[in-house]
Amino acid sequence: MKTRTVAVITVLMLFAAVQAASQQTTQQIVEAFINRGSLFASQGDYDTAIIDFTDAIRLDPSFPTAYNSRGLAYAHSGDLVRAINDYNHAIRLNPDFVAAYYNRGLAFMETDDHDRAIIDFTHMIRLEPNLTAAYINRGHIHFRKRDYDLAIADYQAALRIEPNNAAARRWLDETRRWVDENRRWLEENPRQRGF
């Protein structure tokens, strides 16, 4: 009886070791697909990158980085619908995935879905309050929506975090200049100012 128990335990331990090795190997293959896909994407070969990211997802459908990376490749290929779907999936898998919110926010900007882009950049700021890019991009959207005071506030917030940020400085100056040059028109059309 004791010999049988030892044999069963040994078999169970071997099975567990094989399972662990298999999972480790699978994770290494997933990471290899992600790395190779990222290399292809960096070289502008988005179709091949998408294939590698898709292979990574097939091996590990719970890996949010694979969805985010494939979303980026789709976005660079011009397929924003698939890109947004992948960012959505990455965020469902990891609700604190800042990069996926950023990328989805940019995709929403490109599709003129300003309200959803603002939601994503605002969520990013809640997760990582010192990301100047989130403030700058949200400022751009506020400007497009003619919410000039909010745009200025976002550019100023970016400059409080990073005082030498040239993009934030340029956009703040341009927005202020635009508002100053159009002050009379804005006073005559207050609804156009975002009040």
C-alpha cells in the first residue's frame, strides 16, 4: 500500500512538473512572438506583425500585451475598428493597462469620437497623474470641441508636470493666441467657446 501511494505521488509530481514546464515553454513562445511582432512593427511590416501577435493570442488569449500590440499594428495599417476592438480586449483583461487606454484614446481621436477619447485620457490621468501626453492629447480634443478654457488648463497641467515640454508650451501658446485673435467673435458667440 505504501509503495502504491509513493508511486501515485511520484506520478502526480511528474505530471505537475511537466505541466509547469509546458506552461513556461508556452509563455516563452508567446513572448518570442510578441518580440518578433514588435520587431516587424518597428520596421513597418504591420501585416507580419499582426500574424505574430495573433499567434501569441492563440497561445495565450489572456495576455493583454498581445492584444494591445496587435491593436497598434492594426492602427498603423489603418484598420482602426480592429485596433479599437483589440484595445478593448486588452483593457477587459487588465483594467489598469495605461498604454491600452492611451492607444484607444488616440484611435478615438482619429475617428473623431472626441467624448470617448476624453474618457480614455481622463482615465489614464487617474491611473498615472504625471503622464503629460494624456493632458496634451486631451487638450487637443478640448480645442477641437471649442472648449478652449479646458484645453488651456490641460496644456498648463502638462507644463506643471514637465515645465520644458516643448509640445505643451507650443499648444498652450497657440491656443492662447487663437483665443486672443478671436476674442470678439467668441464674445459674440459664447456657445462656441465651450461655456
